[in-house]
Amino acid sequence: MANRLTLWGIEGIPEIGRGDDLVALISGAIDAMAASDPDAALADGDILIVTSKIVSKAEGMQVPIAARELAIEEDTVRIVAERAHAGGITKIVETRQGLVMAAAGLDTSNVPDGLALRLPRDPDASARALCGALREKTGKRLGLIITDTLGRPWRVGQTDAAIGAAGVQLVDDLRGGVDANGRPLSVTVTVLADELAAAADLVKGKASRMPVAVARGLGKLVIDPESPGAKTLARLGEDDMFRFGSTEAYKRGYEAAMRELAAKKEKVK
Amino acid sequence: MANRLTLWGIEGIPEIGRGDDLVALISGAIDAMAASDPDAALADGDILIVTSKIVSKAEGMQVPIAARELAIEEDTVRIVAERAHAGGITKIVETRQGLVMAAAGLDTSNVPDGLALRLPRDPDASARALCGALREKTGKRLGLIITDTLGRPWRVGQTDAAIGAAGVQLVDDLRGGVDANGRPLSVTVTVLADELAAAADLVKGKASRMPVAVARGLGKLVIDPESPGAKTLARLGEDDMFRFGSTEAYKRGYEAAMRELAAKKEKVK
């Protein structure tokens, strides 16, 4: 089958701590798998999909749980929406990585007791470093995506998405292209990197210790490791029709009207 | 490799028209592939991922292009956000299928000249019918997902998501679960059905005629075909923090303040 895509999780990656050598640990685990299954050895065109959590851990992004709120504040560019619930307040924020997510991505699951974990400071830079080192170590033409789990409006739950990338064509831009009948395509930009992140989550799994997956069969997407990173996938600022939660935007409109009228009154006086 | 997921597109499905027998056409194309590659025959635990477009076509959801606006109106429960641009007005709406998407999913790409295509009226019912018939025809325990392409706030482009489903466990609900260290998981509900839809898009492709893919390796997710459908993935109403676009919500707040003040004035008189 020409258009076959295969994904599998890498077994045997240990719990990662500050300063661990991810390249050595990932390639070591792959070598161990390949010892009993030669197909598991990396090949040209393979794409590695790496959970951001292990990147954060290796990069030392742990903070004491008591400093969690401060870290959220530091990683927040602006608050998009807030909602109080039984467990506290959920803050949806824009992070400095260009992501919109709850609690700026601060996470306490799969993290040692007493600690919370921030996102990698610059996931694209982390991806470039990892991809470059793994290419050098293996001699193979590889791509690499760093993923995190994002909620989304209008649908329940979360899916994985690409927050860092190197050596992978991120989108299939069909704008200006034609369909099988030669007519213009109205669907425009397929985000392959997010689809790959989602696909890999199906074999990684969150409750197990399987933070890295390999995707084989999309070698045509593997490009120069200095290619644009996942930060280019953000659509914020002017183009963002959902810059604020509905409650927050309503409040801003209400308050603007009140201010206008107060100013008018002042003038009449 | 125990946790291996393989996906491939089904070749040889012809252009679909009103009334065509999708079950016969899909199983015929699979049989033709299996003739030269026995691995391509359906097996217990396989999940079929079907682009909604061919379901709509078979169900006769074509409308003349002149009736496009009327069809959008009919398929719209409420308008979420609007934005004028060079090509016209983009309307993001909530559809009667419980989706939030541009133009209520009305599409003109990969559709014969002069026609536009609506979404299947009830994608979960379509999925149940297709899944049931394919199970009966093949004697295999299959799952089936119907997909469409959705934009999303805060990120560029689109990814495929599940709009109809039968016989597939849609989510992995980790709430109350624990991580590899025995601590509570903060990520709660992984939406496997959307991750599968996204994964399948990587082998289907929009510009080619490959509207059906098979996913093999997630047989543990294949369940009773009368299981809950994809409509359960909608998070609308009270739980929706992005019920309106920021501009629309701002305007509502502004106008509410103006109305309040007008009412006060009226009282003073």
C-alpha cells in the first residue's frame, strides 16, 4: 500500500529529570526495541513525536507547587477568559509560546510530588536541537514534533497538537489549488503537524510511560530542520475572532458604553 | 510492536452520486485492494474513517449553488461570529448537527459544477447505518467515523474531526484516574475520535479521490454500534465560554448598557 502511515510508541524511556540527555535516552530506547524488531530502527523520512512534558523536565522547567500561580502569571501574555467552578478558577490564557490554553500549560500530572511543570520556554528551539542531534546520531533524515494537549471551544475534551517542530512541513496549503474535478478547493490549509500530533497520541497514551512515538510513511513531509516552527501555527491578534471569552467581551462592551455616557454627562455639566 | 497503529487510504472509490450504495462501493474497493494485498482485507477491530462529503453525496444533500445561502440559513441554529473580508462575509455558525463551523459546512469543492453540498442531516445515524451494513457484509467487528474539516480559534488552518460515529469508543475519560506515579491526572478527556479523524486525513488527502481510510491497531476501541455518537462531543450552551465572537459579544454588552440607561431615563421622566 503506497499511502500507508504507521505509528508506534517507544518503550523503555525512563522517568526524565532535570538535565537528562533526551537524545541519548530516546535513541537508546529505540536501539533496544530495534534489537528484537529491526523495523523499529529509525529510517529516512521518520517523524518523531515527543510529548512536551519530557522536554520540559529535561530542560528543568519544574517549579515548586507553591510557585505555580506565579509561574502561570509569568508565562501569560494576556488572559482570554476566566470561569469560576467548584475546583477554583479556570484561566484560559495566551502564553508566550503563542498558545491559548488553560493555566498557561502548567501541569502537575506525571510530575514528581510537590512540583508543577511549565512548558518548554521555546518549543521550536527545543525541537530544532533534538531533531538536529538525532539526525546527527542516526545519520537519518528525520522530522520532529513536540506536542501538548489542548482544549478547544465548542467540543468536549482535549486533543494533542504541535507546539514545537523542526524538519517537518507543517501545513498543506491548498489555497489556489483545485479538487479532483479541477475546481477551486474551498478548504484551504490542512494543518498536518496537528494531525500528526493527534495521531501519535493514539499510540502514546497519557497514563502510560510512552512519551515518544514514531510516524513512518510521511517522508515527503520531512524537510530542512531549519524550517519554520510551530509558532507559525498561532492565529492571534487581528485575525483572532475569539480574542476574549464571550463574558469578558460582553463586559468590555458594557463598560465602554458606561464610560462613553459618563464622559457625555461630564461634557453637559 | 504491541502498540502499533496503521492507517491507509482506500483506492478506487468512484465519484459518488445521489443514491449510490456506499456499502457496496466501499467494500468493493477494499476487496479489489485485498486481491493484490491480503493485508488490505478488513479485520476484526478495524475502524473505517469516512469523509462526510461522500455520505452527503450519496444521501442527496446537493443543492443548486443559487440555493446555497438559503441552505446555510436552514442548517444554522444560531450565528456565532461574522467577519467581512474581500471575498464576502464569513459566518461562523452553530449547525443543527451541533458543530460550530464556517457556512454551516456548505461546501463547493469536490462537488459537481453548479452544486453545493450540505452536511449529512444526521451524521451519527449515517455512521450507524454504514457501520451496521459493513459489519453484516464482512462479518467483522468494525467501527466507523464520519469526518469533516473544522477550523479552530487561535490556530491557523483546519484539521479533520469526527462529526458522526458508530461502534467506536469516542473518548478516553481519565478524570479520576492516576498517572504513572499514581497522582491524579489533570488532563481529563482525550477525544480519541477526533484524533482518529485527524490521523486518517494524513492518508486520505483532500485533492485526491481517497475519501475512506482504515485504521488498524485500535481494536480495543471498537464497541457496540449503538454506542453514543459524535454529537455527544459538542460542548455548547451553558458550558461554552466562546458562545459568541469577541466583536459580537462586545456589541451585545454595549447595547445592553445603552438599553439599561434608556430605560432609566424613561423612568425618570
